[in-house]
Amino acid sequence: MSNDKLVITYTTKDNKVRDISDPFCDFKFEIELDPSDMSTHQLMDVFAKALAAMGYGEFSIMKGACSLAFNDMRDPQMMNKLIDEYDLADIPEEVRQQNERKRMYESVNYSSKENNGYEPG
């Protein structure tokens, strides 16, 4: 048995007057588990349930998970692998190229503003 432990604690800190039927009136919850035998899917499910208990909606939780997986800090090959595995619509190559050109232009434009206001024409 492992000594690993993951503890998630959440306590509301606002002093708003709430209706007694409000499921999110002041509360505290704590999740404690041994993550050593858990898969990443199981851990993400725990985090999703914790976020839901904190009042986040399902769409917001899904959007957060997607932004974790699909962003400019991730390896494009790994993102494409996920796209294939989950049968997601791939971004057309020409759109990728347009986005890359836009990022490059914005990068040059930003650095040029730091160089005495010179902007490429």
C-alpha cells in the first residue's frame, strides 16, 4: 500500500445571504484519496466532480479540459493523436497555416513596437 495521498479542500468564503434551498450555501468539502492506483481518467473525473461541487457548469469544465489538452504549449502531434482517438474534427491545414502566419505577424509586430515603434510595412 502506498503512502501517497491527494487532498482537495474547498471552503466558501463569501458572506452572501443565500436562500436556504441554495445547494451552494456556505460549505466545506474535502476529498482525500490514494492516487497511486488511479488512472488519469479517474483523477480527471475526481477533479471534474470537485469543480461541479464548487459551482462550475458542465460546459465550463469540459472547456477547461479541452484548453488543457489543446493549446499552443502542447505538441501538435500529441494533439492530433487525441483528435484521432476521440474522432474530433481536425483543423484544416490551410487554417493552421493562417493561424501560424497570424501568430508570426503578431510576434513580429509586438517586438517591433519595442524597437522604437518601427512596424513592418
